[in-house]
Amino acid sequence: MSKPSVSITKADILVIDDTPENLHLLSTMLTERGYKVRSVTKGLTGLRGAQAAPPDLILLDINMPQMNGYEVCQKLKDDDRTREIPVIFISALGDVLDKVRAFTVGGVDYIAKPFQVEEVLARIENHLTTRRLQKQLQTQNLQLQQEIRERQQAEEKFTKAFRASPNPIAITTLFEGRFVEVNPSFLRMSGYTREEIIGCLAAELNLGFTQDSYHQAIQRLQETEALQNHEFEFRTQSNETRIVLLSTELIDLCGDRCVLNIFNDITERKRLENEFISLVSHELRTPMNSMIGALDLLATGQLGALTEQGQQVLNIAITNTERLVRLVNDILDLERMKSGKITMQKVKCNAADLLTQATEAMQGMANQAQVQLITEPVAADLWADPDRILQTLTNLLSNAIKFSEPGSAVWLAAKMENGKQEIGDREQGLGAAPPSLRIHVRDQGRGIPTDKLHTIFERFQQVDASDSRKKGGTGLGLAICRNIVEQHNGRIWAESILGQGSTFNVILPLYRN
């Protein structure tokens, strides 16, 4: 069976004419061309029909009994429901004044009788097209007005939150770091007035970071689109140093790319934390060293022989005590670095020697784990603290070996970075980066989930909470590595594919004469 044809109505047209012959002719002509037609012979009837179910267009005669076409059109234009309906007059009246009056009361066109069919159709289609475009424009205008209202409401909410926020907030341009807006909390923390800050570069105000460090932060921000809780020292106008956590996010402000900077002043919390950690760490270290000494004495057998089970228990006690000592030492090490009590003793050192020494230091651990260490050193001079860089490399190698299966390999390699930026960066005004050395440690382990790649450099953060028990880690090694690298004006980050392995990258600046 053939499917029934579905007719598509082009438009709804109301024809008001007291002459039946005209109604029949217009109705037949329009119906044949796909229009829906309603025909009435009285003006009042047509007016009521238009108000009850507004058509897309009205063809209206002028000379009609009781209510003529002018009166009908006037009442249509006075009613909100029918005001926008285009009205085309069709009349035998050909005087100019009749036409002028028709346009005066709101008609959009005037066709004189006797009319030509093609002319009527062309004018109807023209006005229907115009009306459709008007409706589209009205709809778009309404949508635009709604979007404007919503945006204004959002801006008002943001402005209120911005002004009332207890956290210092600043908006800066992306590439220059020029202040665009700050909230009262930022002014109170910094000690500056709004007039002293707006329009200035962050580096010009001596807030604790240089233009180079700002550009490095911007590069990291473009890679991640947001930086969370980056700790640094903020210097106020009175030269007081505050410890703050800075979170940044890229935003669009009136078509310009800007940075939303939200500060969290943790100076007092940091002071209490440092005092607590220092006190607890020192109080723990002394008894733990005594415990290790006592346990080692037991292990020698000088105090009597132990059963096999007793020896196992003793080994567990020694392992856990040594882990606690490492944890305390790592905590002290990290806090001293952050507080500036440990300064980097930078000298000119050879990168190839550092990579070789790190490999030799970890070779025993690799042999025990049945992991092959492959080193690819490169001849380059660094301006660095060799002991701290060696600490970083051995820490990264230790992690790679721990999470590698027997029979797999770990690579420690380096290559020169010539400092060239991508074309897009040059266009954005970042300029060329200084020559540097990239060191990477790559393994064939289980990999790191994407959502963990940035958090693993935070304190006590590990991919698996059980790793600290199974692998003997403290959760502070990568945080120490990051702190060391950043104090060398370098960068460290991780890349990984689950099931295939991880690569830890370190960028360090080269020695300059």
C-alpha cells in the first residue's frame, strides 16, 4: 500500500471580502498553491476570527457593509493579538487618497481590482517572507535580551561576591600581568590603594615574584588552564612577607584573556604548622634513634639468641622504625626548604656526572629489584646545587624502580632544549625561553591516572594509599623534588599512560657565563 501524501501548509491567510465571487477566486487560487485559507464576508466576523486565531496574513476589502476595511484594519492594529499581522488591501477604489488612508491605518500593501493573479501571489509571498524574517528577528531579540539579563545578573552576583569575598582576589592581563581589578581584601593584604595597583605590572610592585617567574607560571597555566593552591611568599607594601596559597584560572573579560587570581593567606597557619612539625619531629627523632639502636643490638644476638619467629618480628620492627625516621627526616627537609632555612648552594656542575652518580647510587636497588638501569647522559653545565639535584634524581629513580616489574627497564636520560618557543607563544609575546636541559626518568610500570598527574607532587599524595605500606614510601619524595627544582627556577611534571609506564620530566636552566 502506498503511503498517504502529507500536505504542508505554507501559511494561514484570512480573506475578508463581501463579494462571494472574489472570495471564491482568491480562496481557490491560494488553496491550490498550498495556503490555508479562511474566507468571511463581513468585517466584524473577520475581526473576531483574527482575534481568536491570528492568521499569518490578511487580504482585506475596503467597501463592506456595517464595518468597512479601514475600520477593521484600525481595530486590528489597536489589538496586541493582531497588531503585527500584515494587512493587504484589495479594492476597486483607485484614488490616491484611498491608498494613502489604507497605509495610514496600518496596511502594508494595496492591490487594485481587477487584480492579476501572479501579482497577488508575488505580493503575498513577499509580505509573508518579510513577516517570517520579522518573527525570527523578534525571537532572536528576545533571546538576546534574555541572555543580556542573565549575563547582567551573573555579573552582579560575581561583583557582589568579588567585593565581599574575604579572600584577596585580583584580575590581571594574561601575558603582561597588568592589574585590571582587585577586591578590598587584596588591598588590605597588600597595603596598596586601588589607584596604586590598577594598571601596574605585578613585577613592578615587588610582590614577591619576578617577570621571569610570572612567565613560567603563565606557561604552566596555559598547559593546565588552572593552577590550584600554589604556595609562595607575598610581599606587602610595607615589605612584610605573607605566606599565601594562590589559585589561578583563565577567564575572558570583555574579549581579553585575563587571569583570575585568588589568594588564601596562610601565614599564621603556616607558623603554627612549622612550630608543630618542628616540635613533633625533633621529639620523635630522639626516641626513634634510640629504638633503632636497641633493635640493632637485639639483631646482633649479643643479648641472646632469638627464635625464627622472634627474628621475623624484630625485622618488622626495624623496617617500620626506619620508615618512621625517613618520614620525620623528609618532613624536616621539606619544611626547611620551604621556610628558606636550607639554601641552595649553587655552583657550576656537570650534568653528565650527576646522571652517572645517580645511576651508580641506585644500581644496588635496581639489581635487587631485577630492573635494568639505562643511562643516557649529555655533556652540559648547570648552575645548581649538585647535592640537591642528585637527591632529586635518586628520588625519581627510586620511585621508578619501586613501581617496575622484574625484567623491565628504567631510563635516565637528558637532552638540550634550545629555548625556542612555539610560534603561537611568540605571537602572544612570551618570547624565547632561555636554553635549558631536560632530564627525564622513564619506567615501564603500571602508570598514573590522569587525575593524579598534578596532585602527586603535593605532600602525602600517592597514586594508591597502600603504596606507603607496600613500597615503603613517605608520600613526601615528589614534593621535595618539586621544591628543589622550583628553587632552581626549573619545572617538573609527569606524563603517563596506564599500563605502559610513566615519565617524569625536569627542566633546569643551563649555566651562563
